[in-house]
Amino acid sequence: MPLNIDWQQILLHLFNVTLLFAVLYFLLYSPIKKFMQKRSEHYLEMEREAERKLADADAVKKEQEEKQVRFDEEMAGVRSKIEAEARDSAEKTLADAKKEAEKILEANKANAQREKEKILQEASAQISEMAVEAAKKVVMESTSGAYDSFLDSAKGAKTDE
């Protein structure tokens, strides 16, 4: 042993190092590698799940947008139908109101005509009465004047006698 190298010691150290690496490989490296593999698979699965949920959310969003568009179209149709019905109802109500106004005007015209005729008849009757009264006064005055002159002349003839 020129350098004080013992081949047996070297081989034992190599065997110990190999044995240490083998034990460490089976006790530490292999479980950590399996753990890391499961962890990466878990995160890949979570990423796939997130992508799937995102795709589902996009599909639901598109479906909701389509439903919203259909709903808006339906509401526009319903709104136009309701507006048309309201317009027709308003026109009908207006036409009915015009007819009612015409009836009222006709009734008022007829009442006014009857009142006019009644007033004319009353006025005619009053005029007739006034004419009769005036004629009576004229006749009475002329009769009373003739009667007075008769009496005056009769008095005068009595005083002459």
C-alpha cells in the first residue's frame, strides 16, 4: 500500500454511498416524485375543470343573450300590439264621444227649438192680450168720451129747461 489506499475501504464506502442513494431514492425521491406528479395532475385537472366551467359559462351567456334578444323581439311585438289596441280603443272612444256629443247637440237643438216655439206662442198670446187691452182702452176712452159728452149735453139740456 504505497499511498495508504485500502481498496476494501473504498469499495465499502462506494457500497455505503450506493446503499445511501438507493435508500434515499426509495424513501424520499420516489414519494416526492409521486407527490409532485399527483400535484401537477391535480392542478391540470383543476385547469381543465376551470376551462370547462368557463366554456359552460360562455355557453350560458350566449344562450342568455339569445333569450334576451328573443324576449326583446317578443316584447316589441307585444308592445306594438298593445299600442295598436290602445290606439283603436282611443279612436273608438273618441268616435263614441263624438256620437254622444252629436246626440246631445241634437237634443239641445230640439229643446231650443221647442223653447223658441213656446216663447213665440207665449209672446203671441201676450201680444194678443195687449192688443185686446189696448183696443178695450181705445174703445173705453172713446165710449167714455161719448158718454161724457152725452152726459154733458144732457146736463146742459136740463139746465136749459
